[in-house]
Amino acid sequence: MMRRTIAALALCWLPVSAAAAADYSAQRIGEIVRLEDRDAQTVVSIVPSVGDIAFELRVKGENILHWPYASLAEFAAKPGMSGIPFLGPWANRLDEPAFYANGTRYAFDLNLGNVRGPIPIHGFLTTNKEWQVIDLSSDADSAWVTCRLAFFSQPAWIKQWPFAHAIEITHRLHAGVLEVKTTITNMSTEPMPVAIGFHPYFKLTDSTRDEWTLSVGARTHWRLAPNKIPTGETEPIEQLFATPSAVPLRPLTLDDVFGDLIRDAQGRATVSLIGKAQRLDVVFGPNYRAAVIWAPTPGTFVCIEPMAGITDALNLAQKGLYKELQSVPAGGTWQESFWVRPSGF
């Protein structure tokens, strides 16, 4: 009798455990990696072979990422900025086709074709095909995928950015929140400056852009020259937004850089996009020192961009106009996360 009772209890327990573990799943379907949180009804879809871009963050059936393509094939044939692209080895604009590191000026070879124009922008890694999946799994707590980019293995990249390094990005889905963690390992013999970032394209589906508001957790606004390069001067954010916690988007066209982010006890800062009921909180870890907000008009999206440094950080630091440029020591690593937290869906 005792044995039958124990067996019955075991049978009752096993399905519960299996159900708990099944709340999360991670699978690869062709070129797409799909992470799912069934309890939160949230799905993240990533395409490692096109820049490791997350192109879908679907909450209760609603995709909150701007991705204007009919199919993955259309996107892969002519990829453009959408979803959550990574910007490296530098983000945003530089004031000349060259950058400074450790007191040395490195001029780009414009004949290679991966860097273009007098004001180079967003590096050259955004849609490349060299990302490799190195970990894809789930457990009772989350689902995740880690992809690795061996920057050091590409001669045409090293010629433009002469620091051997590797980049790993982990997309992790937990409790309906997407974490994007980046780890940079410097294999060079010199410190490597860090000026990377992400360029997420967000949208809400319960209202139009003209009905959205922003809450910007920052204290300062960087003044920009006509070419969108910071002048080195800042002003209180209230000079741009009378109430930074409630900024109506309707009258605004933004392409602006914010610093001195307002941090919580964990060192995290938050910029939010708010609709009628829906809300997206973009939470910046401590090593994301700046936020860029791009809200073009006309438009159907807002970009809330976590940045390791401000626009032109590499060159402004050399000029003594920017004091927060980070670097990875020789043989060391840099790591940081940002989180996308939807609510009200």
C-alpha cells in the first residue's frame, strides 16, 4: 500500500515539474532562433545570420518591434535598420573618417567599402553574416541564445579597427522581459576603447505615434552641431523637455543624445515609451552611459538606444570634451545588459 501511494505521488509530481520547465522554450527553425515564455505569452525571434538582429518581440500577439518586411527572405536580401540591431565597433557618428584610441589616430581605408562617407556612422557590423550560435537552451527560469562574432578573424575589419576582439551577445527571455547582454573580450596587447551600442526600433499597438509619450531618465542633453555631432556642451534636460517624465511626442522630431542618466540602487536607468495602456521600459545597465532617442516624423516608431558612450565619444575624448569613454584592458572583458520590459498588453 505504501509503495502504491509513493508511486501515485511521483506520478502527480512529474507532470507539474514538466509543465514548469515547459513555460520556456528555445528552438532553431531554419535561420530563425525563437525564444518563448508561454506564461507571459511573449516570443522573441532572432536571425543570427543577418547581424544577430532580434526582429520580433511579440507580446500577446503584438509585435512591438518595427520590422517592415513581408518575409525573412526579403529582409535577408536587402537588410535595413529595424528590429534591435547591434552597432559596432562604434555606434553613431564620427566627426571624420578616422578615430582616436590610446592617443593614436587611425584613419579608415575608404576603398575597402565597409566604411563610407566623411561622417561615418554605425560602424560596419550591423547586418553581417558571421555570427555563430554557441549556446541555445532553456530551463525553468528562462530561454536564451548566445551568438559569437570573431572580429579578430576578419582582415578587412581589423584594418579599419586594429583591435583583435570577440563579441558575444546573449538574448534571454525571463518573466516576459528581454535581456540583451553583450560581452567584449579584448585579445589585443593594448586597451580597446568601447563605443558600441544598440539601435532598437520600438512601436506600440494601442495608439498612434502622435498619442505616445516618453519618460526620459536623464539629467543632461548634449548640444549638437548641424552635422549631429556633440559640441562638447551640455544643458539641463529641461531646456529641451519641460517635463522629462512626460514628453508628448506629437510635436517633436528627435535625434538627440542624453547623458547623466538617473540611476536606481542597482545603477540602472530607464527610458520609457507610453501609449494608452501599453508601456515599454528600456532599462540601461551601468556601463551604458548615454541614451540616444530618434523619433523621426512622419514615422511609426521610436528608437531608444542604449549607448556605451555619446556620439563621437572616441574623438571627443581625444579632444578632452568627453570624460566617460570606457575601454577594455588588454586580455580583459567588458560586459553590460539592457532590458526591454513590456507592460499593459
